[in-house]
Amino acid sequence: MDKKTELYGYKDLTGKIKIPAKFNYASAQTFYNIIAVQEDGKNHSQFYYLLKNGTKVGLDSVYTSDWHFECESEGKIVFRAPKTDRVGFFDKNGKIIIPAMYNYATPFHNNLSIAHINAKRKCYSGEKDTLNCEHWGWEGGKNMLINEKNEILVDSFKIDYNQSINWYSMKVNSLQSDTSNTVSFKGEKGNIYSFTDYAKEFKNWFFSAFIPILKSNNAEKIKNTYFSTITYWSEKESEWKIVTKEVFLKKYPVPALLKRFQHIDKNFANFAVSQESLNPYIYAAEQYKLFYNSCGEHKAEKYPLFDVVITSEHENKDLDYQEHLEFIRTANGYKLLEVSLK
């Protein structure tokens, strides 16, 4: 960003300006193949997709949701046809590979997308002009699971949005799926598509691996369950501190952590797990870059982050305090990344 004009442009890895700062908004922090931009014209702002060679495509077809612009994913990016109010996908060269036929669709991961169809716009405040109301959503219709060829894999893809699916784990008609960790969907031609459910996987790992490893008091095994750096809240300095796992182990020895879990089991009422997003303001250093996509958003579809919340109560059952331990999934399994302890 040009600090004087507050406009955006792009430099290459050597710092050479490749695209001058002329955009009011640019969707991607890293320009791979195709990005969404906003540029002020003589009479009005123009939204379009830009290729690396300077070609403009999809003029006035940029898809936004609550002013959130989609990012390129696996060489594809969603666009919206304004006349039909439907979305489809461009490839990395700006060519239509999936026509605008869906109400909305998720970015592709492992060449899979959830596409919603046959829904109607609804204004939450009751306005009749559904194209111009401030708060709106889709009503009715159904989700389908499609691939990059726009083939329907699952015609009625009923998913709980609290579920966190590992798209990269897909198995078709597998007889060896671990149902304690997976979720399955019946698709076309009788096929069964199975995926790892991250939430199930994490909870099973937490109780069957992490807690036993802590109890083993094996220093090397314990260190292996920690990320290379641990972030913790410093009450004394009123800020988040990031230290190596070796330094953290000295500050919070294993016995201190074990005290937090001594009464916990899978049915313990004061124990909860929620999925969170990585904070880009805290986790901005180089070692965290792989956890973000080209728009600087947490890649939760590949590296989910889980927050373990332990609640302590007074004798009258009123809330006393809560402690948090956050774990991120890496290529080498789940690792403790952040703690907030009393």
C-alpha cells in the first residue's frame, strides 16, 4: 500500500513494482494468478478481476458477500453474473469453467465445493427489494457437493455448519473408515463419500494422545506435542508473549498443566471445545505464513484451530474464571500453540 495515497499495488519478491498502487481495494495480499480489485474511474468505482499480465476480466462480475471478496483457491475463483444473480467459477486465466448457475458456492478445496441452488433472496428486515436491502440471505434451496468439472457428487449435501470437514481426506466407498473420526454422505450412483471430521479427530486425539503424553512425563514426547513457539497471556505485562516451547516449559512445567486436566473426562461439564480462527495480528511472523491463504485468511480447511476451554466455578456454581489452550493442526499432527492460564 502507498502510504501517501492509501492505494494498493503489487511488488515482486525483489521489491520491484510490478503493478502501480492504483486500487482502492485488492482482495489478495499475494498475487498468484487472478485477484479481485476495485479501482476508481471517472464517474464511478469499477470492480473487476485482474490477471498478472494486466488483463481485466469479469468486469462488474466480482462476487462479494458482506464486502468480503473471495480469493483464488486451487486456480479457481468465484464470480457473480449480475443479470441472473447467480455465481460460477473462473479458472486462473479468467475463463469460465463453471457457469453462473448457483446461489452461492464455497471456494474449492481438493477440487470440491459446496454449491447452493434453487434458493431465493430474503431481506431480514422485510424489504421487498431483495437486491438492495442491507441485511439479506438465501432461503430454501439445497446444498450439493460438486467437483471442478461441475459434476454432482452428492445431490443433497446435508451438512451441519458446526462440522469441520477435512476435504483432503475424501475416500469413496471405503470399507475401512474409522466412524469415530469420520462423517459420510450418500452420493450419486450409490457412492459413499467419507471424510475426516476435524472436531471428532481433535477430541479423540486430545483424550487418547495428548493427556496420556502429559501424564507420561516424557520430556521429548511432551515437547513434540507443542508448536515451535507458544503464545501466552502475560498478566504482568498485559500483552501476548511468544516464546520458544523450551522457554514455555520452564514457565509452565508439565505438573502445572496437568492440574488443569485432573478432573476432566469426555463428559466433564466444565470442559468445552470450540473451533476458532488464527489471529493474524498475533501470528504474523514467518513461521505462521503457511497457515494463511493469499488473502491473508486462516486456512481452517487445512489447519483448523481448536480452543479447549476449562471453566472453574465457585461453590455456588457461579463462574470463577476460564482457562484456554489452543491447538493447531499441522502436517505433523495437532500442536499446542497458545495458552491463557490463571
